[in-house]
Amino acid sequence: MGHSSINVSLLLKNFNNAEFSILSSTGNVVMTETLDRSAGTIFVQCSELASGIYLIDIRNNGASLGTQRFIVN
């Protein structure tokens, strides 16, 4: 059985307009949220996502800071 949530730890400095997006394997954005300045971890409820492969893309002022793949069972 798969996990019901994922945690992504962050070390962001000097960000003002950071957000993360969850993208499906076809490239569709399924979730986008703004990051709180005090946040050090992103919690994503996977129970809201269908089984499949996803990407989490973290951006600051529109520039990508990193992308990570994850699987929802």
C-alpha cells in the first residue's frame, strides 16, 4: 500500500515569491501552492492524487529551483 502523503524538506534562502506545483506524467498541473516563508517542509496529501508518476517543481519568482519525481501507488 502507498503512502498517504509525502514530505519534501527545503533549504530556501532569500525567497519572496516561492511556490510548488505537482505535475502529472503528461505535464498537467494538478496542484499549485504558495510556500510560506517559515516553511522548511512541504506536505503533500497523496490521497488526493490518482495512482501514477508525478513531478514536484519548486519555483521562486518564476525560476525553477528544482524538480523531483515521485510515485503514488
